[in-house]
Amino acid sequence: MARVEILIVPGWGNSGPEHWQSLWARELPNARRVEQREWINVDVNDWIEVLDRCIRESSLPVVLVAHSLSCILVAHWARVCDTIRIHGALLVAPADVENPATTPPETTCFAPIPLYQLPFTSVMVASSDDPYTRLDRAAEFAAAWGSTFVNLGAAGHINVAAGYGPWPRGREIFSQLIRTIDGRIND
């Protein structure tokens, strides 16, 4: 495997200690967590700035592991920042911030959702019963971003409340992404 830094990018409210992102941050070699200055009363430009700083601080190529609102953050970030250091992204349970019925008012600054081809390899994992995004919307995001789309079926928001602490299937999906990236780097 190519040496990369794995940036864990939690969504709105942060990921608690038993969330799969927190477990991965502790378990995966070269993993580092992005710590936003404000987790509830968010500002999209502030989040972009913090993510960009974390990426620029890395001495290795970067693979992003984003959940929920941070999937949308990655799309915003990639539109305005230098993406050359990003080798791939795992985007899990994107939050549809354009749907007022499911969007906390604190996150509406992330709308509209950028819909364009991401300039790096990405995999999106979504659920058929996510309370924050309909499956067809997640598929729309994946198609626009050029992401490989994985439907987990009925998996809620793919968080602790939905039963996803360690999430071994997620580790398999992530490992496949890393193998894909390795294949492209070594070709």
C-alpha cells in the first residue's frame, strides 16, 4: 500500500467516541482527525478553511474519510482549493442540506450542494433509509461527483444510532478504495 495520510472528517456535531470514524481514527495507521472550531453553529467557509489547512499540513498524499455534512464539505472544498494532494475519498451518508424537512437550520449554509466531477477517486456509501438523504438523492450526488456508489440497504445514517460502531463492511469498502488508489499510483 502506498503511504498516505487518512484524514477522518466528521460531520455536523462531530462523531462521538464509539462512532466508526472515531474508532478508525484510533486504529488506522497514519490516520488523523479533522477538528473543526465549531461543530454546531457551522460556517461552510470556516469548515473549508480548516479542512484545507489539515490537508496542507500533511507530508503525505491524503485520503479523506467523510461522513454526513462533511461529504458536502468535501465537494465545496474541492471546488475552491488545490486538490493535487488528494488521492481518494470515502464519502459516507451524505446529508442533503437542500431538503428543509431533514436539514438542521445550522447547516443550510452548505447549500447549494456542488454537483460536478470530483478530481480524485471517490466511493460514496449510502443507505436506503437514511433520515437525512433519500437514496435517489445520494445516487444523484454520486453520479455528479463521479463516485462509485455503494447502497448498504437499510442502514439508517450509518452512525452509532443505526448500529454502526466498528463497521467491518466499511473497512472492507475503504480497503478496496485504497487498493484502487494503489493500482492507479503504481500504473
